Amino acid sequence: MRDYIILNGVNSNTITGLLISKLPPITKPKQRTQIEEINGRDGDIVTTLGYSAYDKEIEIGLYGDFNIDDVITFFNGSGTVTFSNEEEKYYNYQIFEQIDYEKLIRFKTATVKMHVQPFKYSAVEGTRTFTISSEDEITINNSGNYVSKPVVTINGTGTINLEVNGYEVLVINLGDSANTVTIDTANMEAYNKNTGQLMNRDVTGDYDNLYLNAGSNTISWTGTITQIQITNYSRWL
């Protein structure tokens, strides 16, 4: 099978006349650092500041009975991208720079530069749903190689004390009647996904502490939970 990419669920092989000539290499994002030199001290102090977004370039071509408008539409926008040399993972991307479609039409080749965020996620793992009866803990596996910041949806009542790997991370007040809260740790937001109502005031604690290590993780709690749903639980550099 020839090389391909998938943008927001659409495979490039479905675009008539579009050819993915060359895929970007698999690389690790650059780690941002702050380096401080102090007079009288040997060496320096290096503070890590996280990983940088970066650019991935693909080379595209045209053949046969192509429709340039379909190609332009395909590369218009942002969202998620999967490359066929990493077909089980996806990146979050944006296209900022202009694509030379005149060159593409005349010479049947052009370069597309995609600005991707540093982490990649599983394109094959779905949402994990746990229906809770009498247990007070679940196990979830981060199959990636770096800590993940999942999206966790909890259905229940009353006050929930949530722990990850034995450490309390959040206290959630769901009220006296059945309620639901979705905690998006990457965006540091809590909301009711059914109504869209923000629920940050009902959550006490630091969202940054709700992360999953690479490998097996235990989520436990005190209080009444009837269901837990978890997405984005695996993450790779």
C-alpha cells in the first residue's frame, strides 16, 4: 500500500489524484530548557520547561484525473493527523504556512508543512467505560512512553475523594442527586458534558495531579460513583 495520511478521519487515498510522495521521519520533540549561569559556581543550572511543538513536512504530488479544489479542501484547516508510518497514533496539528498550489499544478509536486503538538495519542484505543457496582478502584493502562493527562467523566452523587496510585488528587462535590462531571486535565476544565455547564467550583485540587504514568495505574475513591469513562489515557513523545 502506498503512503497516506489521515486528516480528521479522511484518508488521503480517497482524494482522487492526490499522492503522498514522502512522509516525515519519526522524531522526538525538543525539550525546552532555561539555562542559568551563576558567577562562582561551576557549570550551570538547567530547568526543564516542557516539550516544544514542531513542524512536520510531507511531500505531495498529483496524478491522473485530479481535482485541485478537492486537494485544497483536504489540506484546509486543523485537527488530528495520522501518518501511515505511525498508523496507530495521531497528532494534533495546524497548517499555518501557505501551500504553493501553483507549483503543485505545474510540476505535480509541493511541500506541506504541518505544525504538530509534541505529544501523540492512540488512534486505536477507544473510551474506556467502567460500570461501578461495589468496587472502589479501577485499573487503567497507559500504553505510551510518557505520562498522560486523561479526560475523566464521573457519574455519581455526593462528595468524591479521588485518588490516583494511592495519592489523593481531587475532591469533587456532585451534590445530593445523581450528577456527572467531566475533568479535562490537559485544558484544566471541569464541566457537565450533558449541559455544558462549567463545574470548576465543584472540584478542589490541582488538575495537574490527575495524570497517568506509563504502564498500569490505579484510580480509587471514597464516595458514590456509578460509572467512570476515560479517554486520552495513553500518550507518546
